[in-house]
Amino acid sequence: MNSALSIAQQQQLRRMLENGLALTSRPYQVFAEQINSTEQAVIEHVQGLEEQGFFRRFGIVVKHRALGINANVMLVMDIEDERVHQVGEALGEAPGVNLCYRRPRRPDWPYNLFCMVHGRDRQAVEAHVIELLQQHNLQQRPHHLLFSTRAFKQRGGRYNQTGTI
């Protein structure tokens, strides 16, 4: 990546990006001031990182428990390998599914599709999951509902000590 930022500025910017964007109309200007650069140079560097595939998007971490969303369940399912992509796509687009991803099966753990559903009421979340299973004709597939019992710290990605991603 050809950058107007020095290596030291790039490393400093990456560390700052880990902590998220400032809640201001010009967050890149804030970064630029902190690393003694220009807003344009910061924007170009961040765009270069994205183009190289270091990240796909910026997002926010929603502390859903603070919003009263305490009935959080991970639906784990054993879906046939030849159907898991199709089923995952369908469930990932379904209303109420906040996260859907495939994982390899493990010994003593046959589940390969994981869907996160958040809600305020456990019974309502269970009913929604049952409805999803019925809508997608999955009620006969092996599955379990794993409700969260506590929250751990949520944060975005981190870079290693050398400043590389």
C-alpha cells in the first residue's frame, strides 16, 4: 500500500482504529490531528486497508443487555453438508436472526450451523426460533437452544504487537 503516512503514523492509526471512531461528524479528522497528518491521508490509508482485505466494514458493538435485551439464544443445528450453505443463507436473512454462521463439526459436537437470536423475553425468543424452524422445515433436524447466562466484554478486532493486522 502506498501511503502518505509514515510507518509510525500507520501503526498509531491502527491502534486508534481498534478503539473505534470518535462520535463526531469527522472522525478521521480527529485521528489526523492525533497523528499529525491530514484527514485525507487518514481516509486514503483506511481505504487502502479495506481494499487489501484487512476488514470488510466498520460496525458498532451494541451492548444489548444494557438495552434490556436479555433473552439471547444461540440455535445450533446439524444440517447436511450439501444444504448448510442454502439453509444458512435463508436463516441469515430471516427476521430476528442477528448472526448466522457455519462451523466445522467436532468430536461429540455434531452441530455445524449457528444462529443468534436476541430478545427481551425468553418465551418469545423460543417461540420465534420454533417458528423459524417450522418455516424452513428444519424442526426435525438435530438442534439445541443455548441461552446466554452472562455477558463478556465485546470489542472489535485487534492488531498484533508489530502493528500489522
